[in-house]
Amino acid sequence: MLEATANAWLLYDQLQPLVAPVVVAHPQAVKLIAAARVKTDSRDTLKLASLLAANLIPAVWVPPQEVRALRSLVTHRNRLVKPRTQAGNRLHSVLHRHNLDPPPGKPFAIHQREWWLTLDLSLADKLRVHQAMRLYQTLEALIQEIEAELGRLSTCEQMSSNRFRFWCNCLDWGSSPPCVSWPPLGRSPADRSAKHLVGYAGLGASVHQSGETNRGGRITKEGRSDLRGIMVEAAWVAVEHHPQRISPI
């Protein structure tokens, strides 16, 4: 048995052929070890063995190799999206600071480069605009490569069911976002219940219930943060575009 860490899957793959079934423990849920006054590897081993024998180890699901590969690809895409957004925000700040209207259409597209470079700005602002545009378009090209690969992977068997296609269509998603949502889950969202999705994404409300006290709080945020962001984005798309959306009061 081992705890879920950065290299847990590598250790799991190395141990699994050699021993009995390997259990990967949820480290935050093993409170007995974290709260110990005396903490050594030998003591931790004995405590983990005792908990495992009593069937008290909160195990995590071990994703197969193909799911791990997809998750790493989605994580890489998210890391590129953030600096792209930051570059776009810097360009918007230049327009806001000089009270300028953005060009029609997609303001950061390649064919808009000349419009940005002909603005009457100081040399410092022109340099900032030039570099921000180059950075934005470079990142955009890299993200499109990743999304093309995700689009190819969206044709896999797990995403071919009618229920999964309905999931994508009702949220007005293309082929890439469903691929973005599938790796954190491990399989198609059509195979998961709504309650499971909410809990796994950490979107369920926290609850404190004891005796006559019953108090709710904010969402737990204990699930996967990448899946939580995707679910929130999907909810906003559904609110704005789905025919069965609830109109705001």
C-alpha cells in the first residue's frame, strides 16, 4: 500500500506485477498518520498495515495508462491557456488605457496584427503590444495542436454513446471540451450519475449535522479542481444557451 503522491502511479506500476493488489491511499483522509505525535516510516507502516487489515483505508481509483496520458495532455493545455489569457488581458488593458475600441471580429487573430501595430502609441506600449501579440498567437497555435489531438481522441469508443453525445450537444460543446472533461472522470460522463459528478468535482455543499444542528456551507472543493472548472463552465453555457435553462429572476 502507498499514498497518492506525484510518482504514485509509477510505483504502482512497478509493484503491481510483483505483489498482491496494491492499494493507493488518499493521504488527506488518513488522519491517523497526519495527526501522530511521533511520525516515522516504521510507525507509519505499522499503522497503515493495521488500517488496511481493518478495511479502513480510503483508497483512490487508479486510472489506466490511457487515462493518465489524457489527463497529462489536458493539464498541459490548461497551463498554456492561462498565459494566453494573461497576454490577451494585457492587450485589452492597452485599449482601455488609451480609450480605444478593439478591432471587429477576433481582436487577437493573426490578420489583426497590422491593426495593433499601427496604433498611435508610445514606443514602450508598442513593444508591449508587439510581444503580447506574438506570445498570444504562439500559445494559440500550441493550444490548437493539443485540441486537434483531443478532437481525434473524442472519436474513441467511450465517447461514441448517444448519451455522451447528448451531454456534449446540450452544453453546446465541440469535440475538445468533452475530451477535457473525460480524463478527470476516467470514463464518459454518461456513465456517471449527477450526484457522482457533483461529489467528484467538489461542487457539493458542505454540511455540519449533529443532534439538532443542521448547517450547510459553501461547496467542499474536495474533488478535482480541473473537473470543477469544466463543470462550472458547462453550467454557464447551459444557462445561456440550453432551451430548458431557467431564466434569471
